[in-house]
Amino acid sequence: APSAVSRPTMAMERSYIMIKPDGVQRGLVGKIITRFEERGYKLAGLKLKQADEALLKKHYKDLVDKPFFPKLLAYMISGPVVCMAWEGKDVVAMGRKMLGETNPLASAPGTIRGDFCLEVWRNICHGSDSVENADKEIALWFGEAEVVDHESAMQDWIYE
Ligand code: GDP
Ligand code: MG
């Protein structure tokens, strides 16, 4: 195995990716995880959680004044979500591309929303829109001990 000494000390970013209640109920958890795994991203945090209103108001703090917020809240507390922290090169911007557009009908086939859903209220997943927000969202949804620093055995085959 490559030695720890030769390993590049890349400052890897993380994104908060969340499978929404419809994605969980439709049995899409494995497929969505697989996409990030196969791309080469590393899982740093993972859990199933029933969100509540207080948590969602913090998570969607920029949207709380929108007319659609009550509906968004009802959607997001309608069942458990899968919370994930994915780590790797450009994972925030790439995660958004992998998700597709907010409106699934505007999402290209090949994206998660473009392959698995049709409606903005059933758009199955969330992805952080900036590195700064990703850090905030990971800190909001996970306890400190739930996000794990670890080395992937595949790292040197994915990164040069
Ligand atoms: P996202 O970052 O692509 O998830 O989109 P936003 O952060 O703007 O919105 C949060 C979520 O609110 C979306 O993913 C939808 O589930 C829901 N939503 C429903 N209707 C609307 C709408 O008219 N505009 C936006 N932006 N979001 C909507
Ligand atoms: Mg958003």
C-alpha cells in the first residue's frame, strides 16, 4: 500500500447531500449513494433522521419568508431523510451537477433528479450550493463525532 508520507495533503471539501423523504420512501437511497461512490467521492458521514421544524428552519433559513415555505416544511418532515457528508475534489459544485436543477423537468437525463423524479415538490434530494453553506449544513445536521476523517484505500487510484 502507498505510504502515508507520499499521500498528498489535499484540503478536500465536503458537501451536505440529503435524500429527502420521497427518495427514502421510494427506495432510492442505495442508487443515490452509489452515484457518489462510483464517481470517486468519499463518505464522511451518514445517518437516517426524522427532521423537525426547528432544524428545517435553520437549514432553509434563506427560504423561511417565501410563500412556499410551509409546504416545503410539510414535505421535509413527512418522513425520515438520509443525511450524508461527501468528500472530494470539487464535490460541492459537482454534487449540484449530479443532482440536476431544482425543477426535475429542467434536469438533464443522467442527473439524479433528471433520472428519478418529475416534480419540484418530489425532487428527492438536496445538495449544498456553496462550500460555505456545505460546512454550515454539515455542522447543523451532524454532531462533531458523526463526521469521520479517514483514508480511503482507493484514494491513490482516484487522485494523482
Ligand atoms: P435546491 O437548492 O435546488 O434544492 O432549491 P432551493 O434551495 O431553491 O429550494 C429548496 C426546495 O424547495 C427545492 O428543492 C424544492 O423541493 C422546494 N421548492 C418548491 N417549489 C419551489 C420553488 O418554486 N422554488 C424553489 N426555489 N424551490 C421550491
Ligand atoms: Mg438550495
